[in-house]
Amino acid sequence: MEMSLADCWGPAPASPIGFEGYEKRLEITFSDAPVFADPCGRGLRALSRHQIDSFLDLARCTIVSQLSNKQFDSYVLSESSLFVYSHKVVIKTCGTTKLLLSIPRILELAAELSLPLLSAKYSRGAFIFPGAQPAPHRSFSEEVSVLNGFFGGLKSGGNAYVMGDAFRPKKMWHVYYATEEPEQPMVTLEMCMTGLDAGKAAVFFKNSADGGCSSAKEMTKVSGISAIIPEMEICDFDFDPCGYSMNGVCGPAASTIHVTPEEGFSYASYEAMNFNPGSLVYSDLIKRVLSCFRPSDFSLAVTIFGGQGFAKSWAADAEVCSYLLEDVVEQELPGGGLLMYQSFSAVAPGAVSPRSTLDDGWSSDGMETAVQGEETC
């Protein structure tokens, strides 16, 4: 009897006292299929729900909600999110999921659709509870070994990076990237926040006496999430007794938020991708996200394909009032990509932040001054 990769790694260890909020993120991109094989150009969007479930089952997560438009399909998962474009699949999973075990099935399904592999990118922060992670996520070296087994043969070879200050291991950023050729222009923001303000976190407890909400829709509005990029159509979901996830869609652009509000290991993430970088001012967007959660610490990872001219304000370091920039790292990626990583900590009450530029471009009521003549999505 032939054993699968999932069988080889065995069951996950027992869950820790707290829930692991930090997500593992996998993005796999494919080239066009021959016209005769896919005359309608649907690509991965031709996959059935059963086929999608077949690789999510391997990662140990399920679909709880769905929202689609003409460009892509988005799914809120029991542990984070899935986005399926015609030539790209992006999966984010938190907790003790086994994300990398989904790779063989994804590649198998893509091969059945005659989609050639173009690139793969894997990223994550430093786990809050690393000892609770199952194989193959017990260490970054273990993850890289698995990734190289599938993507190391691409033209660039497998490239692994650990970014950040070695003296702050809880703020390290882990990235793997391999590609066959340069990617299409795109900017992706990955934002991780810990130590959420207690009042802001209370919004994500259902029916809490401390300010909780009764539904995901109410959480989206009360928290301010709906105002981050107002053009986004939002699909949100609340968990019992607490926790929240949402996906936002607007044209080809996607955003997603996941919140673990429990004190002691509170965490929130924000991601935006495929947006028009000329229509969103980097620091202004960051300010709107921070206002929803007021974390004690956060990090930003911006991946740019298409050059700094295409990326506009996203190619510069963010400077955030009330937070101290602790670390900044820039890493070139194969195929002309650029990854910019920054980590911040809140300035103590009464202290003056040494770096602040967020007052520019904002009106007195805190709303962004619109960029004229361009669409966000």
C-alpha cells in the first residue's frame, strides 16, 4: 500500500493552552494552459467544490463561507482563507494546520488542467506556540525541505530567507520563493499584529458584556474594518465563543483579516493583494488597520513584483506615529522581486515617537484624502 505525504507526517500534537494565530501562507502561480486544453481560460476556477475540499482536507481545514466575483473566488476557512484565481491559488491557515501537505494535491489538480507551474511563495511569522506545530511545520528548515521537494527544480532554485533581528526571535519573518520566470506586476501586504488593545479585542467576543457583538456583520462595522478599503465587498464570519475572519473582494483585489482576541495571545492579521498601488497610500492604509486593533507590536511584509515605479508609495519604508521602528530589512527576490520587512513596537504613553508621517493626507475627522483619478481595485 502506497503511503501519502500526509500519512508519513502523522497526526498533529495536542493543542497548546492558547490558539496559534500566526498564519502559514502558500501562494502557487501557474502559466497559461494550451488553448485547446482550456478554451474558456477558466484555469483553476474550473475546479469543483469536491476537488477544492480534497486539498483543504489535507491541510486540516474546511470552507465556512464563500464570496466570488468575475476575477476570482474567495473562501473563508475554519482556519483562515483561500483565494482561487484562474492561474493562482493562495491559502492562509492558522492554528496547527498542515498547510504544506496540500501541495501534492494542488499540483495534481493543476496538471489535470494542463497548467504549467510558474512560481511558489511561502511565508509566515514566528509562531507564538512553536512547540505545538505538527510536521512538516516544526521548523523552517523542515518546511524548506518539503518546499524544495516540489519547487526546487524551478529555474531560480529554492530560495529561503529568515528576516529580522536575531535578538528578537519572536519578530522574525520566514520566506521561501522559487520561480521559473519573472512574475506579473503585483504588490502584496502581509501585516501581523500582537498584543491587541483589550477594548478593541472585546468587539470580537460574541455577546460579551465588555463590548462584544452579536454577529460578524456587526463586528465588521463596529471595529472599523469596513472602512479600511470601503470599496471592498466583504464576506465575514464569527466563531464561538470568539474570533473573526473576513475576506474582501473588489475587481482583482483581495483583502483578508483574521482575529484571535483572547488575552495573553491576542493576534490579528491583515493582507491586501492585487490592488492598484497608485490608488492606496501605504502609510494611510496601515493607519486605518491599526485603528481597528491598536496592537502593542506589529510587522509589515510588502512583496513587490514589477519594480518600485509600479509600487508607488509601497516601495518606501512605512513611518507610523506612536510606534517605534525596530527593524527594517530589504531582500531582493529572484526574477526582479523585492521583499520589504519592518517591525514596530508601541511607544510608551507620554513618549514622543521619533518617526511620524501619518498626519499628511488626512482630514481632521481621520478620513483619508482621496487620490484623484485612480480606482483602488
